Amino acid sequence: MPRKKVIEEKPLTIPEVKQLLEELGPGAGGDFFQRTYDYVVKFAKLGPEARELVDKLVAEFGVPEDIAVQIVNCMPGSVDELRVFLSGRMFLSREKLRKMLDLLDQYR
């Protein structure tokens, strides 16, 4: 089996994956494709605006893109839940975390 070369790696939100799979259509893959599609349909908490929210988290709060994607995928509802994503990577004051939650609430 030939090795595949990774050209680019970019973290995607679940809604972005859903959109890509829908563009490919159900004939693009077999069982794995269908299981993946079922997963993203079930767990997508936002629509196409998910990337916009990721960009805002990165720009306004300095959150690394990979962490911002995870935050958007899970959409935490409290400061304590939000802190889990940031622990060990960065520290934000409780006030900034609340502002971040307010931003997330605008997209719910």
C-alpha cells in the first residue's frame, strides 16, 4: 500500500467536518464514512458560524487555534468547564473566562 504524504494539517470544528462530508456525498465512502457522518450530525452544536467563533476566540482572547476548536466543539457552559480546556496551556482571569462564556452564549 503506498504511503500518503500529509500536505497540510488544520484543526477543524465538527460543523466544518459535517459540511465537508456533505459536499463529498454518501457515495464517497463506505462504513467509516457513514459512521463519521452520523457522529458529526449527532454532536455538532453549531452551524457554519463555528469557524467565526474559533477566529474570535483566537483574536480576542489569544487562545491557540487547536484549543479554540475544542472549546467550540464542546461549547462549555461554565467557567470551571472552560478552564479544563485551558489548564496547563494558558491562564486567564475569572473575568476573562466569563467574557469568553458570554461570547460562547452569543452563538448558542
